Amino acid sequence: MTMRKKVPYIEQMEHSECGAACLAMLLCYHGYHTTLPEIRDVFGSSKKGFSLHDLIRMGSSFGLAGKAYKAEPAQLNEASLPCVLFWENKHYVILERVGKKMYTIVDPAFGRRQIAWDKLPNHYSGYLLTFHPNEQFNTRERKSGSNFLLFHILKQKNILAWIAVASLLLQGVGFIVPQLTKWIIDQVIVPANASYITTIGLGVLGLYIFHQCFSLLRSYMIARLQTKMDSSLMSVFITKLFDLPYYFFESRTSGDLVFRANSNIMIRQILSSRVISLVIDLVLIFGYAITMFCLQWQLSLLVITLSIFVVAALMISSQWIKRLSDQNIAVQSKTQSYLTESIYGICDIKVLGIEKKIFKHWQGLFHEQLAIAQRQSMLSSFLDTFGSGIQLITPLTLLWLGSGMVLNKELTLGGLLGFTALATSFIVPILSMSTTYSHFLILGSYIQRLQDVMDSKPENKNGIGLEQLKGTIELKNVSFRYDSFGSDILSDINLTIKSGEKVAIVGESGSGKSTLSKLLLGLYSPSKGCIHFDNVPLEQLDLQWLRSQMGAVLQETRLFHGTILENIQHLDDKLSIEQVAAAAHVADIHEEILKQPMSYFTMISEAGSNFSGGQRQRLLLARALVTQPKILILDEATSALDNLSESRIQGNLQELECTQIIVAHRLSTIVDADRIVLLKNGRIQEIGNHQELMSKRGVYYHLYTVQGENENEEMVI
């Protein structure tokens, strides 16, 4: 079965969104042009991926009727293409074409590739999904995806103008040299006229000085352009990255995000060096072509024909270049992400004794990257060799054919050599345009990864900020799920927390305690219901302002590489060392800090690896307390402490005048809470103070009793 058009490639940006990427590709194929961030905004970001049934429901919301089939590999040639294949029992790809010997698939992780008939059963899991537009389906035009890049380029109009002027003047030399060559041969060498020798020498010297001056000017301007574009691109990208919601970072590896940030360097190199070149090359090509036809139209046709071969070779290979670029960038990102994760988890790797296994897996990824890079390099080398070969034979071919014209007096020797120099100059921008086109194909692969960040919906930073947060919190019918088709993590939570009240959240693992903490911090948004702070809905508040009024220690909270003082201050120079010391006192860590080699100026390694678990928790607690927050949220913030340290900290916290929300697993630490909220399966099961809940002899009573017995046994042992 053949296809008339290809499925546009959209790369998945996280491990679990291959199904969403396949749906986005099929929507674009049928005429509804969308992006992966749009799909993500509509259906949420699933951490576990989407089922076939989920994809059918997602497609129906856009007017695509989906149907799932169980089919053997031999039956795929009867399927309605393109369709989605369930791949290796954990992944989705699009089957684009069934050939006589090969299947063409579009893999959202690695791009378009071909699979031999006998290799497909090793990957295909036996299920496929077809989609067809129904009467509710509407098409939508493609949106430009590179406007933000053009904006950054056009911001530097003055520099671009200088580069353009310098480039045009430099390339103008290409028109002078052929004419000068013709004149020297016809007026000096052939008639043996020695009177112009000195003049020619001075002219060559002047041409050299002219060329050097404007080359230096252009190099300086390009360097300035690259610096300004670096500053502009990186500032906008990093600002947007930090404005994205927390769940965006949860589903992506830090290595992948660092790779995207670094890709800005490649983008500015291509844009700064190639955008102007493209314009100049087009001007030169037309200018040289017109000049050549005015001098000798027969030889001009030959030069144009040779140039067409170069352009044709490039156009034929463009799909290979794009495919290899997509694959190369995808595997580079995957390799860097794996290496970053391995370095971050080196303690676990050492403990498990799996260094060789980790190295072997990384080596496999790296060799795959090298293999793709080698194929890409070989293709580029072939194109460069072909182009340089054309550039080599062009003047020789012109001399061969033009010599007959010189002998027949149809052309002077100077005219032939001048035309040859002009033709050589004509080939140069052709080759330059070929290189520019190849770079632009590579650029598209980088832009797609940046666009995923730029198109993602940011957090609300334009809301209101109250004069002062009092600390009253109200949750009304709050439910939360990660995506449209997942189950509720929290369901119908109704809870009012008064200003200054201490509320403990308890429950078994997986009951939703940590999720509730992140909802209160605005890291997640409720799927249903609403949260109010001082009677103002959370969605109307400036999240950055709100969090500045809160202190929090979550299970994911980490120390930064820097001094103890910098970590507790969290880069706020307005906080004095006295305020820092006061917070450290409350966190019961001040005395231990003074015993460090450089006191508060002692350096902390990445993630605090040079401190014990208990010390790290107390430093984090000091950081949460240093701003004297109106609301304090602690999620297992003292789990690594001994009973004595924890008791001292609990006593210090008791004296604070702020709303406290304590998520705890050790129930003996929260008996003095004003209220205890027990969660079970994402719902509030019991609520009350310690005495009330114990008297009910319900779930809390059972948990507290069991924990007490276990603690007593440990003390005896």
C-alpha cells in the first residue's frame, strides 16, 4: 500500500508521551495542525502513559474516530494507513507505509525509519489503532513555530545592517577580480605592456587592504551579534523555563533540559553566520548569473547546468539529512540524560555494585550516538566532496570548451580567463547555500525541542498579591489527578485551616499527603474544586508572591552547592546573618554550624552530600523559617532526626505564630497538633485532635497503637 503524503514528525519530549505525540502527528497529517504542548494542555501530562482506549477518547475530542484491532504482522498490509502500532509492549509508533520488503514507521522517540519485514515481529506487540476524520473533524492551519527566533534576530537590526554591508562589499570583489583578470591578460600580458606593472601591484595591495578591513569588520559584527543573541535567547529561554509549572520538570530529566538550554549555542551559531549568508548568496547568484549571460551565454548554460547537479544532490539527500539530524539530537539527549542521572545517583550505583552494568548501558547509548553521527558525517562529506568536485572541474571544463572559442577568435584569452574566474565565484555561493540549507535542516531539529518549552503554558505570575497573608486556607471539593484519564489521587477534599492553626496530615503511604502539600503550594492545580487563601482563590494570586509568604520543606527539597549562609538565605542578601542564625536556632542546627570549619561560610556540596541526613533536614528547615513565613508546610521534614532533636524542634515550632501544616509518618510527633487529618485512598477519613481520634478507636487509633508497639519493641532491642 502506498501513500501520497508523509506523516509530519513530532518528537516526544518525555518518556510517557509517545501516544500523545502519535496523536499529534496524525492530527497534523489529516489537516488539523497542532503541537505536543497543546495536546498536553488539554489532556494533562501522564506519568504512566496513555492506553489504547485513552488515545481513542483523545482522538474523538478532535473529531477523529479511532478503533483498535488485534492483528498479526502479515495483516498490516491490509490496515488503513497511517495507523498507530503498539511497540515493544511499552511504546507507540506510527506505521506510515508497507513496502515490498520494508515497513516505514515514524517513531516519536527517534524519527522516521525503516524496519525489515522479518524484524518487525521482534518489536510489534500485536495491536494497532486506526483513526479517521468524522463529521465533527475540522482542519486548522499551521502556526509558525520560529517567530521567537526571528524576533531575536530582528532585534539586532543595526548589527545585521553592518554585516550585510560588509558582506556585500566583500563579495563585490568577486565582480572586480574577473574584470581585472581579463584586463591584465588582454591589455598587459598579451601585448607585453610593462607600463602597468606598478599600477597593478598597487591595485592588488589596495584590494587586499580593502578585503582585510571589511573582513575584520564583519567578523567583529558577527561576534557582537552572537553575543547579543546568546544573551537574548538564553535569557528568554531560561526565564520561560523557570516560569513553567512544577509538573513540567517532574516528567523530564535534568540532562534533557540542560541539553535543550545548550542547544541555544548551536542555534545562534547557525542563525548569526547563515541568515546573512543566505541573503548575500541569493544576491550574488543572480548578479553573477546575469553578468555571465551578458559575457558569454553558451558557457553560462554549462555553468548553470553544473550548479543544478549540486542543488539536485542536496535536495535528494535533504530527507536523509533531516532524519539523521532528528535521530542524532534525540540520542544525544537520551545519552546525556542517562549520564546525568547516573552521576546524580552514583551512591546507589556504588551500593548496588552495578558500575559495569551502568557503563555498558551508557556505552550502548553512546555507540548508537556515534553510529548516527558517523552516518551524518559521511553524508555531509559526500555532499561536500561532490560540491568541491564540481567546483574543481568547472574552470577546467570552461578552459577546455572555451579554448576553441579563443582559437576561433570568438573570445579573447582574457575574456575566457575572466569568465572562468566569474564562474568559479558563481559556484561558491551555490555551495554556500547548500551548506546553509543543510544547517537549516539541523536547526529545525533543535527548534522543535526549544519550542516544547516556549509553547508550554507558564504558571500564573500575573495574579494579585495581598498586602499581607494572614494564613487562612480553605479547600472546597478539591480533587486532583495527573491527567484526564488517570484516577484521582485526591477526591472531594473539604478542609478549612484557620490562621495560626497547627494541622497534621497523616495516612498510609500513597494516601495523597505529599500531593496535598504541593496543591497548597500551587505546584499542582486542582482538577476539580478550588483552594482559597484569605478568601482569595488560588488561581487569582501571584504564585511567586504567595510562595514568598510561605515556608516549605518537601521530600524533594534539596540543598544547593554554596555556603551554609547562602543556602539558608536562598540568595536573598537582604536577610542578615542574625536572621539566619535565629532560624538556625529554631531548627536546632546553630551550634553544629558553629563547629564547622568555616562556620556559616562552610561550603555545602551538591545536594548537601557532605552533611548527614539529619543535618540536611535541619538546614532545610532553617531555610524555610528564615523569612518568618505566614504559612509553614513540612512534609516529613524531621524524619531523619533522632527523638531528642525532633522533640526540641517541635518545641521551637510550637512557639511560632504562623499556620503550620505538618505531614508526618511518625504519629508520636504530631499529638500536640490542633487538628489531625487522616487521609485514606485520597479522601479524608477522620479529622480531630489526638484525644478525639483515639477515643473513636478508628483508623488513626489503629495506626497510632501499631506504631507505639513497634517503637517500644525497638527501644527494648
